[in-house]
Amino acid sequence: MSMKRNGNSVTKKIVGIAACIIVATMCLSCFAACGENTIASEEVDVDLSVLNSTMVYAKVYDIVTNPTAYLDKTIKAKGSYDT
């Protein structure tokens, strides 16, 4: 009987450690995005991050077809991009 009790306590310890690791991972993933939305002190002329997908498409089309209108303008966008 003592082996069965010993096995149960080991299982409880393993489950407890696994639960702590899962909770710690979730907390770290929540805090990993902190400070991501830092806004520069300069003013934004075109903010694509607040537009829906249809309006973003229309605005980007306008930028591509009429690039001189956007010279020296600051454009804000959210997401992945390549420079």
C-alpha cells in the first residue's frame, strides 16, 4: 500500500509542476507583447491601422496610383512588412 501512496504523491507533484509551467507560459506570452504599440512623437498623415480591409485596399491602391500625393507623408500600418 505504501507504494501506491508514493505513486499518487509523485503523480500529484508532476501534475502540479506541469500546471505551474503552463500558467507561467501563459503569463509570459501575455506580457511579451507589452510595449509593442509605441507611437513615435511625429504626426501620422495616413493611418491604415484603423481602417477596415476594404478601405485599406482602396487607400493602398490610391498610394500606388498617385504616389506624388503621398511624398513626405507618414503612413502608419500594423502588421508584418518587409523593407
